[in-house]
Amino acid sequence: MPKEGTARKKYNISVEATLEVIGGKWKCVILCHLTHGKRRTSDLKRLMPGITQKMLIQQLRELEDDGIVNRNVYNQVPPKVEYELSPYGWSLKSVLDLLCDWGEKHIIKEYGDKSAVLEDNILNQ
């Protein structure tokens, strides 16, 4: 059922619908980090040094609008906001795992040694 106020869309193939939600440079990276638990915006920014604050917030809002992530606001001073995968977002875990596995194989094929091109972070251990 389309979102309220949204016209019914036609897709050529179903992967278009997937890419509409998780496509782009950053969304899958954000989602992979969230498979390791709740994260504050500052945590995600630290884990993804190449993303701007504006882009990070935009991508998180889009993922929240699509029901992929939940935004939890804690009523405290200073304000605390955490993001986590929603149950619907967790349904993407196997897709994300397959994308990571394929990417690792591709890096090895192209560069031989993945440690030469992969950043040292929690997702690459």
C-alpha cells in the first residue's frame, strides 16, 4: 500500500524498489553500522569520516521515513538521540551481509590484499 499522499509507482523490476530505499553512497554503510547496535549521530559521523553532517542527517531521515531505522529521543539535558534498525530494517541484514561479502571478494580480486584498501574499523575486522 503506498504511503499516504503518494501516487502508486511502477517499477521495471523489484530491485528498483530496493535501491530506491537503500541506494546511494551512504545508506548501506549507515545500515551496516546499525547492525552492530544503536548509534548516536556523532558515533556514525566518527565511523564515517567522509560523510558531511548534513548528508548524514538527510540519509537518516530518509531511512526513518521509509521505516528502516527508528530514531529514539531521550528527554534529558543535553538532548540525546540514538538510531537503531527497526524490525523492518533488520529484514535487510542478509542483503547487507551479501553486499559486504561480495565487496570483500571484489576488493581481493582487484587489489589482492584487502588490508591495503580497507579502513581499520569495526566492520572490517
